Amino acid sequence: MKAKSVVTKVFAVLLIFSAFLSACAGGQAQPTEGGPMQSIGDGEGEVSIVAWAGYIERGETDPNYDWVTDFEQATNCKVTVKVAATSDEMVALMNEGGFDLVTASGDASNRLIAAGKIQEININLIPSWSKVDERLKNAPWHTVNGKHYGVPYQWGPNVLMYNTEVFGSTPPTSWSVVFEEQTLPDGQSNKGRVQAYDGAIYIADAALYLKHHKPELGIKDPYALTRDQFNAAIDLLRQQRTLIGRYWHDAFIQMDDFKNEGVVASSSWPFQVNLLQLEGQPIASVVPVEGATGWADTTMMHVDAPHPNCAYKWLEHSLNPKLQGDLAAWFGSVPAVPEACTGNALLTDTGCETNGFNNFEKIAFWKTPTTDCGDGRQECVPYHEWTTAYIAVIGGR
């Protein structure tokens, strides 16, 4: 389902440190010592959310897609949204504080939990928890030592978006179209006409490509890379740098680049694909033969949330099947609530299957790289090195 600059990325890394637990202001429902909230009180009148573009809609872009207005009317909690372009930006914003909730992907969620920025969620205060997809209820990106630090929201793959007029009857089947210089079906080179995601987690996309094309590297997990595997991925990204017209992080700027700047292929989210197709643009997408990275997003609550009661009300609202289905139709994602897959006019009864409901096991979901290789070795390259290396790649070094 995704900071804005090299400075933001560096800032995000530097700001990751442990935070103290704080109580809510007087009169508000408060967590027990060292635990989650035990009751929900009256709403504070507002709730602030850091979210991916397209995740919190109030009908301003398309009146058919509005899951904020009814919440505000029912709870008197006004929703404000700060759109973040990457996980690093989300981490930076939550470290700064002042927000209630964040729709964090797996490469941010564990960082935020480890930094003490997220509070444990009392699932007993969320009646709709029982509706959550069993594959997500205890997912490691929001569950630590049996404690839940968020509510699943949506999930999906990072797709290869392409221009159908350029590719014609031979659509791309491999990520090579953005990694290797080649002549495209329209007879022109891909050089200067492709994009890559402006976030260090994109190194995993390069690793996934190498896992398929260079099995001798022994890559098993694109987020757990030994030094040699990591260096190979960086070398591939340096090669890719000579092809890139622009690194993207803003979904709407990427859409404009496809419409007006001659970009014809890039990693993207289904969100951009859907909006461009709605505009009648010659756009399609595919999950290539190498597979895809992806995101499983969780709505998480800041440890110092200024509006915890409204935040809990939103957590419950976020699992409403209609919201889940409408959002999946809008973003091209998969609902965290399977009940949303039937009876939704916007998603239709085939929408979940189309968006990849049955591909859960095939997606390499974003997670924060650490020194733990997952097999007992403590020699994999941690995320702060991913950030430094990717900044260098983008800078042409």
C-alpha cells in the first residue's frame, strides 16, 4: 500500500530511540501501568492519523469513496490526516509525536515498537477484532511476545506498472524491464523511461530479482542479506541508476510522470494503477515472474496519543466491512476483514481474488532488516546500512 527527501530518510534513522510511557491527560481513559487501556471514555473531539496516500478518504477525490464522514458524525471525532510517502517518513513523524495513529507497514511497525513509540492495543476494546483475517491476527509485524501493537488494515503487492501503448501485445513479465537496459516493444530503449521507489526498503526488490536470476548468491529472504548478498543488490541498483528518470515517492507525482513525462514502467502500488485506469490512461500492471515485495499495514497507536478515546473508536471503525471493501476497491489492496470480500458494490465479489487474496504466501512482505539472518547467524546487514547505501545509490555514488 509508499521520505520526501534524502534528509527525511536520514532524519528518520537518527530519531529512532526509546521513549518513555506516558499517561493520558486528566479525564481521559488511561492505560494500566505497563499495559494497554482498559476502557474507552468520551471522545476528545478529534483524531490525527499518519497514513499512506489514499488510505483515509472523505469523498473529496471521488464521492463514492468516503469512510470518514460517517465516523465523524457517529463519534464527533474530527479526523485529520498527514500523508506520508515512505515508511521512513512515518517513523520520523511518529518520533516527533503529536499524532494518534499511523498506518504502518512492516518495515516501520517493528522499528516503532522497539523504539517505545507505540502502545499495546487492548483487543477486548475492539469488538470487530474477531472479523480480522486469521493470517493477520498474530502477524509478527504487530505482535511481539503475544502482545498486539496494532490493528491490521490492508495488504497487497508492489506491482510492475506499465504503459500498454508502449508494450502493446507483449506486456512485461519480468522486473528486468526496470533493472536491465533493453529495447522496449515500441523500439526505444528503456533508459530514462523507468522509475524506482525512493525508499531504502527497495533494496529488497533488487534482492528478490537476484534471488531468481542469480541463485548462486543463496538469497532466501530479501530482507535478511549477508554482506555479499547485500553488495550484489547494491551493485544491481547502481546499474539501475543509469536507467532511472526519477525516483518516486509521491503517488500523484508518479501518476503525472506516466501521463506527461514519458515514464513507461516502474514499481508502483495498485492505487496508482486504479486511478490512472479510471482516468482512461493506457495503464496496466503485473506481478512478474520473480514475484513481488509487498506490504501488510497495521493501524498503530502512539504511546503518547493526545486523543486515545477517539483513536480507539477509529480502530474499531477501521474494521468495518464496508470501509474495508471500499478501501480495497479504491487502493487495489486486500481487506484485513474477509467479510468485506462479498456484497460490496465497489469491490464486487471478485475484487478480493483480483487483488490477490489467495497470494498471501507468495508476497515478500516489507519488514525491517536486522543483523538477525533468521537462521541463527547474526551477520546480516541492518537497516541503517540499507538507508546509507541507498542514499549513496540515488546520489550516483
